[in-house]
Amino acid sequence: MFSTFGAQAQTLASAAQNGAAGQTESSTKLSAGDEKTVKDMAQADINEIAAAKIALSKA
């Protein structure tokens, strides 16, 4: 169940890193620290959703 969540977090982080269409690549690059922060926040959100699904299934 949790194995697909890592891929989703990477997709979210990649989308955030790529930015809006039409911008040059140099203006859309995130620093390493910012990229890690985005990935960590995305993973935390995914984990929260997974926990809520588990809670609902046991309710």
C-alpha cells in the first residue's frame, strides 16, 4: 500500500521543480534544500492521507 506513495512524492516534487510552462530552466531550479523541503512536505501529506484512509477503514 505504501510503496506507490514515494513515486507520488517524487512526481509532486518534480512538478514543483519544473515550475510553470514557458519559463527558462535556470529560473525554475530549486536549491537542494528547497527541493528536500518540497519532497518532505509532499511525503508528509501522502502519509497523512494514508493514515486517514486506514482510520476510515477501521471506523
